[in-house]
Amino acid sequence: MGMILLHYFPIPIYNKYPSLFFIIEHGLEGGLVGGLCDWFAVWKTYNAIETDSNKVAVEIGKWVSKDLLNQNTLRAQLNRIIEDPENQKEIISLIETYFDTQQNTKKILDDFWAKIEIPVINYIVNYNFNSKEISIINDTANDKTIVNTVKICIGDTLMQITEEEKFKDLLERTIQEQNIITKFLTNFINIPALIRGYGEKLKAGETITTTEEHYVDEMVTLLSISADKYILAWDSLPVEKKQEAVKALIFKIKEAVGNILARFIIEYKNDLKARKSLSEYKPVRDLFSFIEDKIDENVSSYIGDRISERLQSQDPKDFRDRIEWQTRNVLENIRINGTILGFFLGALLGVVQISK
């Protein structure tokens, strides 16, 4: 535009100020060249992003994993979260606002659960354990300490069951339904005493001595270490049966769990308020320490790879347009600055030529 105006009204300016005309002309030429060069450079940059979008996506992922969110940066961010007193104040403010009483806390937890209940049920119902997970669970169930703990709990349960009238009535009805020989033999066996004695030995961790107790113990041990069998049986159930069971279980426990969580939050709220930062609160510190220990270069690489995959999944043209839209203002300034710089350099060259 400047070049057009300058050459459209050249005579008056040239006659009065020939040197100024010469300098402005060179300045406008330089501005035109600078603007065009910067425009071409910016266009070429965006075009390269569209043409090599996969490569750009990979490089962005690498930059994120190696520099922006490497393992040291992630750990530092975690420490900053629990060390900053302002974060502790903000959390306390939120707790005081929304979890002021146990009733309000319970209501918030119930509302939250209502939003996620269906997805949770569907996830549980449709989840199938793989062979590695079953193997881990089976190894855990076969651990001697766990088996002994389960048997102690079973022993205590058996002791209590034998004292209940419902158990005695059921046992009596079962015996009456047997043939005459079985009825006769049961007269010589005190079944409740046998079960109670076995339960007492389990609870006390004593050695099983009698043959009858040994048979019962083998059955209890087999049930205790058969976690993989339970899982396979669960996996083989129809989906409708799984949904029915999960819904029934959640219906029975959600009220109790909600009350426990609400009481837990209220009880520990005051303890958290007494701390200067989250790092002084042991449960939070232990949780963040656990997370920090798990952060290594694989975590950063995983984040970078996911970002690269997400960017690669976009259409190259759409990828370019999004980047261009987000950086448009910055690059417009580059074009303007290039034009201005070109103008001043061109004008300077005009002054140098006149000086000669």
C-alpha cells in the first residue's frame, strides 16, 4: 500500500524532498521484502507441520517426556503440592465448606456414588481376570500366613455357629432325613462339640490330632486356597447373574461404607487442619511417597507416548489448523516485526547510498 501511494503521488514529494523520497522508497521496498519473507517462512512452517504431522507428534511427545514432564519434574511437582502451605489451606477451605457435618458429608458421598454406580457395576460385571492375575491371586491365597489367618477366622466363626439354635435345628433336621444307620451312628458322635473343638484349635493355632478333625481341616484348607476356583466360577456366570449379585452386594454395603467414609472424613478433618502443610499429615505423605517411588523414566515415556499417539490420531490438516489457531497472534507479530525491520533496514540502505 505504501509503495502504491508513494508512486501514485511521486512528483510533489520528489520535487520537494528528493532525498526523503529516496529513503522512504528504499524503506518500503525493504518492508515489502521483509514482510513477504516472514509470511513465506510462517506459511512454510505450518505446511511442514501438516506434511510431517506424524514426525512432529513424535517429537512433541519426546519433548514432553524428556523435558517438560520428565521423572524429576514430576517428583518435584508432587513435592511442591504437599509442601506448599497454600495447598493445605485451600483443601481445608473446601473441606470446611462441603464436609462441615457428617450428614452433609454422607450426602455428598451418596451423590457422587449415584453418578458412578452404573459404570462401576458394568466394569465389575464385564471384567475378566487374565491368567497372570489369577496366578498372582492363587499364589497369595496359598501363602502360609494368609491361609492360617483365614483358618483362624473360620475357627472363630465355627465356634459361634455351634452355639446358635438355628445351627442345632438345622443339624437335627438333617440327621432326621438320613437313613436309620446314619441316625444310629450319629448318636455316638457329638457333631456340635466336634466342630466347636476344631474351631477352638484353629483359633488357638493348635495342632489337629483326631482323625475326624483332620478330615475337616483338609476340607477347610482346600476351601481357603481355592481362590482361583472362585474366580473361574465367577467368570463362568451369565452376565445377568453377575449384575444381580453385584447390585445386591452394593445395595447391602453402600450405606455402611458411606457412613464409615463420612465419619472418617469428619474425624480426620481436624487432624489435617492442625498441620502446616500436607506433608506433615502422614496418610497424605505416605500416599505421595508411594506415588513418587513409582515414578521413573517409564512413566514419563508413557505420558509422552500417549500424547504422541493422540496427536498422530488427528487429521494432518486439522492438526495444522489447531496449532495455527493457537499461535496465530504470536506469528502475526513476527510478520509485523519483519515488515518493520525490513523498512528500517531499507531506509538505512537508502541513507547510506545518499551519503555516497
